[in-house]
Amino acid sequence: MPLSTTSNFARPDDAFRAIVEAHRGLSEKDSADLDAALVLILANHIGDIGVLREAITLAKRRMIESSQQQQQQQ
């Protein structure tokens, strides 16, 4: 199963809103714990180590690119 990078949600804004709402009122630590639990639950749901590794690589690349863009703007 290849990694899907396009939205699979009929209403992507609803998915984003659900995640944001889940964090509302949480401390920074609790929010990080929620993220970690959500990642592990969804990784288990995917159940494909190759897809998981590809997603990790993509997420890291996006973080690096975002950090580089922020540095260039300063």
C-alpha cells in the first residue's frame, strides 16, 4: 500500500478541526501525549512498516524545510 499524501476526507477541514478541538484545554505536555498516542494508534491502523517509514521520512523532510524557510525569513 503506497503512502497517500492527498486528502482522503470528504471534508478535510472537519478532520483538522477535530484534531484541534481534541487539544483544546490540554497542557503542552498533555497535548504532546495526545499526539504521541494518536500517532501510535494510527500507525497500528495502517499496519504497514514501509508506509510508516515513508510517512516518517516525509514528516521529517517537511519539518526541515519549514525550519529552513523560517531561518531565511529572519
